[in-house]
Amino acid sequence: MEKITRCDCHLHTDNSFDSETPAERVVQRARELGIEYIAITDHCDILEWSDVNIARSNAQAAELNEKYHDITVLRGIELGEPLQAPEQTAIALGLCEYDFILCSLHNIAGEEDFYFLHPHAQQAQELIRRYFDELLETVKWNEFDSLAHFTYPLRYITDRDGVQVDMECYQPIMKEILATLAANGKALEINTSGLRSPGGFLLPTVEYVRQFRELGGKYITLGSDAHLPEHMAIGMKEGIAAAKEAGFNAATVYLNRQPVEIPFE
Ligand SMILES: [Zn+2]
Ligand SMILES: [Zn+2]
């Protein structure tokens, strides 16, 4: 089988509330696909997280990494909304040793996950504005390795619900977010989950990956955000093509919180 990707650094197991896939099944699927590095990044949405699940996820990743010698299984976490409960964030970050902290924002403060929202056009503009405002504060906070699914609200607002959004007005703040990330030496994730739906797109699209590069961004991570084994690595071809088009010649994985570049083949 042709190898799709050497790494996939955004994967969920049954230690996430929205997945039923045992961690070992995730690893087996990755080995079937010839993937060399995976990061298990179970949800740690900071207003609603389980220390038991995070500790279990971390321990399972470490065990599986010991068990299989043809793949590196990294101990990750998808840390959601870290600024909404700073004390909880400190507890979560201190709970385990992690290889990789993937930072995300699924819901802005005081609102539900964008998954549950169905705003009309005007509301959507305001919600997206607040998303970028909170995201800018989050990248300034900087206690993570890679920023997950930049432009996440668009997955639901435009892709799922077909609401048209004027992105032009957000260009300055989007640029500021990417510039901050680049200046801090952090990675931007290319999240391919959008490509599982017809008409879907990468999060973020190639223009923002390119802008990140132009602003001095050094690292990108690749994530299929699979919650099911059969979704693993879907869209990676397109994700890698976008990275190359933007000027990157490697994806990055994180080992003990340190970037390791994995050149594209
Ligand atoms: Zn996420
Ligand atoms: Zn995820």
C-alpha cells in the first residue's frame, strides 16, 4: 500500500467523550497504514475534563509505544479552552508528562461548542470575531506546542450550515494570531478532518498556511482528528500538498515537548 503520511498527530481514543476506539486499535490502524509517528490527543476541554481519562490516555500511549517497535506513539493531549479555567489548566498540564500539547478552542467563553450553534449570518460574524479574540489571547499565553484547527468555526458555520461569512474583516487579527504563533516558535496544525465531508476544506486552508510561513512560522503538524480508525489519515495527501505549496518540506512531531522534523517523502 502506498504510504499516505509518516505522521498523524491528532487522534482520539475511547478516553475522549466522543470516541469509542480503544487506543490499541488506533495504533493497529496506524501500523496498517505504515504511519511512523502518531500522537494520541484525547480531549481535555478544560471546563469539562476527566483526570482519570487523561491519565489513562497518557499511560496507554506510553505502554503502546513500548509494545510496538515499528511505530512511535506519542503522549499528547488536546487541551481545549485553556484560558477559561487557568487553575484547571495548570492541574491538567501537571498531571502527566506529555510529548505534545495540542491547543484548541471549540467554544468561546460563555458559549457552547460551535458544533451546537446554528447562527444566522450576522450572529456568525460576531461569534467568529469573538473566536479570533479569544484565540489571540490563547496564542499569547503560549503554553502549548501546536495550535489545532485554526478557523474551527467555519467547519460548522460555512461547511455544514452553508452560512456565508465575510472573512475579509478578520484578516488583521488572523495575521496577528499567526505572527504570534510564529514568533513564539510554535506549530500550526493542518487539520484534515474537514475533507471527510463533501465540499469540506482544510482547517486552515492553504492561504493561511502560506501566510504563517511568510510570517516566519517554522513548524506545521498534521492531524486527521480521527475519532474512528477508518478516518485516520484521510485528507493527508491534500494536507501535505498544502504544506508543500506553502513552502514547508517537513511535518513536525513532538517528543518530550521538543520539535522533531519529519521530512516529506
Ligand atoms: Zn478539536
Ligand atoms: Zn480533536
